[in-house]
Amino acid sequence: MRLSQGAESEYDELTVTLRLNLAVTATFTAYQTWPVDESFDDFQRRLERCLREAGPTCPPG
């Protein structure tokens, strides 16, 4: 599917906003489920898992 110039710009903005929202939501989820007795390194691993579950961050190709 080929998008017109205006539609491509809108698509890019939509994609950027969606990816940002997914990253923010993944961060909130990791924080909300981070037990108080876990280290910050554990939080980072939890966040990485959440980001992987949220989906790819770069377009294919």
C-alpha cells in the first residue's frame, strides 16, 4: 500500500506517538510490578522484558 505525501507524514507521526506510548506504558508496568526488595538492575531487566513484550521498536528492513 502506497500512502500519499500527506498520509506518510501522518503515518510517521502516528507511529512515533504509538511507539512512545508503548515505551511509557512498558516503563509504568515495570515500575508497578517492581518488588521493593529487588535491585535497580532487576528493575532494568524487568523493563527490558516489558519492552520486548510491547513489540518491536524499529520498522522491519
